[in-house]
Amino acid sequence: MLTVTAKLAAAAAFLLTALPTALQAADEPELIERRESKYTSIFVHSHGRYLSLSFGMNERLYVESKANPDDPLELPSAYAQYMTVGMAYPEKAESLLEIGLGGGTVVSYLHKTYSDLEIQGVELDPVVAEMAEKYFFLEQGPRLNVAIRDGRIFLLRAKEKYDAILIDAYQGPSIPFHLMTKEFFELTQRHLNPGGVLVQNLESNTQLYDAAAATIGSVYDNVDVYKAATNFIIVAYDGPRKSDEELQEHAARLQREADPHYPPSELLKNRQTLTEFDGQILTDDYAPVEALHSTERDAG
């Protein structure tokens, strides 16, 4: 018969072995659905209170979108919050294009927040768009439409102009090179209304950021940047440079009219303006996007 001391020792030993395993299991995401498309493997996982949309295979899964099923207005990722700052740049933003839908969390948030905003989404992969509608609040309707097409081809064929164009076209760890060249950004420029703005999501830790900033800066008159955790959000526009006071005035109007969950006035406080560019300008003839994306930036 075990003594009390022996029983306590046995219980302690069990906890030391079982508890870490239980905690590890609790931390592991639960697979909700996996789909295969002609472009990639697509996963939806549950992480406690959040869902994630990921692309890739095995140990190399890249999270594209996160959402809270109980709160369609929450944008858990910092970069997604800062993608909405472009709404404060035009005098009044009434039309928006996003290239690279992912889970559609940004356009869904904007669609629900700004009742006068007409949104066109463009997504290459039809399975991604399907998963966005199934799990991530994407609801197509009179003010929100999604085209299944390559983003550059869409712009080449489109006649419409927009007050804001958002680019978030990551495919796992990389960005298609033809969506990062001077010729592509000139194409976006031609599809902006006067006073319109380009918003580009980029990872911050590789030389691709420096090259993208330089390329955008070779096309647009003004380039602002916002640090969002491990990403940079570039905001580019033509015409006179907008003052902080002007942007805050626009933000105040948006907040009176729509009461956004992420007030533009707060996002604008992290605005930095770029006037000098160190990266190489990418062109259709020379755009080594993959090499730049794999090369770390110098510290600082």
C-alpha cells in the first residue's frame, strides 16, 4: 500500500509529465477545413477565440488572415488595421479596390463600417474567395463585389477609377513580381481618381521593402509609411503633400459619420514620410522579387 507521501510523489510526477502535454495540446490550433486549389494548399484553423486562413504545406504555413468569429469588426492583425488608414487621405472616399483578398477581413470591415463605400475585390484563387465567404464575414452584395482574376489583368481591362487602391497580394511568403514593378504602379496611378491613394502592405524585414518603397516613390509624388508590427504599410498619392492637420480633419469627419472601430485619427499618429529611397527600382524587365524577399535588411 502506498503511503501518503508516495501518493503525493506519484501525483506530482504525473502532473510534471501530463500537464505540459495537455498545455501543448491546448495551444495547438485545431484544423477546421483544408482545401486544395490549383495554386496552393489552404487551411482554416481555430486558435481559441480566433480563426486563421493559411497557405502552404507541412511546417511552412503562412497566415494570411485572422478573424474573431464573435466580432466581425475586429482586425486582430496590426497590418490589417493600418490598411484602413488610407480612408483618411481622399477628401471623401466613395470607391475602393483591393487586390489580394485573402480572408477578406479588411474589405469586410470597411464594407460594414462605411455605408457609402463601394468596394471591388480582386482575388486570383477562387477557393480563397470561397473560404473568405464561408469563414471570414465576406458578404458580396450591391456595394461589395469580388472578381476572380489576376490583379494586373483586372486593372489592364478595367475602365473604373477609385478613391483608394489597396494591394495585399502575398501568396504565402512571396509577392508576384508583376505586382511590384514600376509599370504596375503606373497602372494603379491611372486608375485613381484625383486625390486618390495607393495602400501597399509589405513585410519590413527584407530588402524587398526598400525596393518596393523606391519603386512606388518613382511613380507617386508622396510616400508615407506606417509601422505595423512586422509589416510596413506604404501610403502613396500625388499632388501637394497632405499636412497632419488636413488628414486629422478628414479622420474626424470619418469618425463622426461612421464611428470606426479603429479610428483613423489614432492610426495617423504613426505617420512617417519618406523623402529618400535606398532600394533599387523594380521594372518589368528586372524585378528580382524572390531574391530581395529572402535577403534581410540592414539593421536600422
